[in-house]
Amino acid sequence: MEQKVDIAIIGECLIELSANGTLADTSTLNKYFGGDTVTTAVSIARLGGKVTYITKVGNDGFSEFIISSLQKENIDTSLITTNDEQNGMYILSKTQDKKELLYYKRKTAATKLSIGDITEDCIKKLKLVYSTGVVQSLSAGARELVRESFRIAKENDVLTAYDPNYTSCFMNSTDTRECFQEIIEYTDIIFLSLKNDASKLYELDSVDKIMKYFWDKGVKIVVIKSHIDNGYYTGYRGETNFTDFYNTSKAIDTTASGDVFNGGFLYALTNGYTPFDATKFASVVSGLQTQNYGAIQSIPYKETVMENV
């Protein structure tokens, strides 16, 4: 790593093409970048966190754009390597009537991720390693990279954080559960959607049952995002606290707000906040992001967040 970093994120950076109207009617697509873990990385970096991103980028004409975009966000890219596969892509449009989202993710560059993409010495210098179930679903190599990175981190007292981020168009529930079972003994922090993760993957619909289940598995911090209750449940050391979503009356676009929350939480936790205070901080970060359009474009910077906490 070229600079001192605290957090390593394993993931895939996707090309985003967005339309101002429906895909059928638009004649122009705007180019950007995105992905679940990239959004989390940018959230951390805009708060002033020191983060490195681990992925593979394809030499298909977009590689320079992807790497330079991450560098402009002050994200360390020294562990990113390139290959001759294509980069993943998604196309989206949102109108008052509907949202359209198309993914192109077959045989992408990041499917070639492997345990050789990070060393034990790199992990030992970190405060935290983060990844998601979406990353594990890319390939057997990516799955092994996440598992071994978490194992090495755990053995060296480096925190690990994970979000199943269950998305049915990418993976089925059985595979997602199996992926997490591989790393649960190495996981310190888990982020869960009550609706998409806890209910669909584990058939748990009670906050108390969810907390107990993961605490019994050895997970130290459990954060549950509940749109039913409009807030977050944070469980730590046998105690559960509730934090409201921030300023929901001003929300106009909730795309990737969960990934932004994760970034805010991980930044706060690695900078001295308690898990309960980290949730309050991250709620503001995520809430501010929902007040503008664009998953990454609308992520707030630290100065704005501190004016609202």
C-alpha cells in the first residue's frame, strides 16, 4: 500500500450508465462508477477515513477512468490490478413512474480476484477489513479471498465487517448463507437488512432473535436496518439500542443508502466512537445522502455531516 490506511475493502467497481428518462426513450447515457463496496469506500473517504480498495479492473477502455475516479476520492488504489477481462456495468433510469436497472456482470475482471491480491503483512497493519456477500458471489477465487482475509485479520486482532447484501438477481439464499457460514467465526460486525437479509436468509423476524442468533455465533456487533420501524437496531455486549433514520421527510433517493450507512459506521467505529454512537453518526451520513440524487454523487463530506450531528 502506497499510504497508511486503516480500512481495506474487497469488492468490484462497476461502470454506471444512467439515463435522465426511460431507457426506451433516452438518447444519452451519463457515465459514472458504482457498486456496493465502492459506495462504502467513498463514504469512508469523504469523511476523512484512510481506505484502500482491493479489486481487479479490466483493460477494456474504462480502466483508467475507474482507477482515476477512485484516486480523486482519496482512495488508495495500490492493491488494484488489471487483467484482460471486461469491467462490470449497470444501466439505470429513474422517473416519477418507475425505476429501471440492468446489470451486466458475467465473466468480469473482478471474478479473477484471488488470495494473492492481498498479503498477510498488509492485513496486519489495518484496523478493519470489510466485504459483502455480493463480492463472494463473483467467483470461487473471490470467495476464498474474502474468507482468508477475514481469517488472517481475526488471527491478528484486526476487526472484520460484513454485509450479506442479499440481492436475488445476483445469488440465491442457499449460496448466500453458505458464504457467510464460511466466515462467521471470523466476523466481528454484521450489517443486516431486516427484510432482505434476516427474514429471507435466516427466517428471523424478531430483533431479539436476530441479535441472539448472531451473538451466539460470536459476532460482536449486530446492526439491523429496519424500514418497518424507520431506524437501526444496534446490538453490542448484550444491549440493544434503537436509532431513528435521519430526517426522512427530506429523502428523495434512497439508492445505496445502506452502503453509505456502512461507510459512516465503519469510519466512526475506527475513529473512537462506540457502536451505539457510530450508528447515530452513520444515520446522519446516510440520511444526508438520501436528500439528493445519485448513489455516490450525493454522499456528504465530513464538514456537512459534522454540521448535522
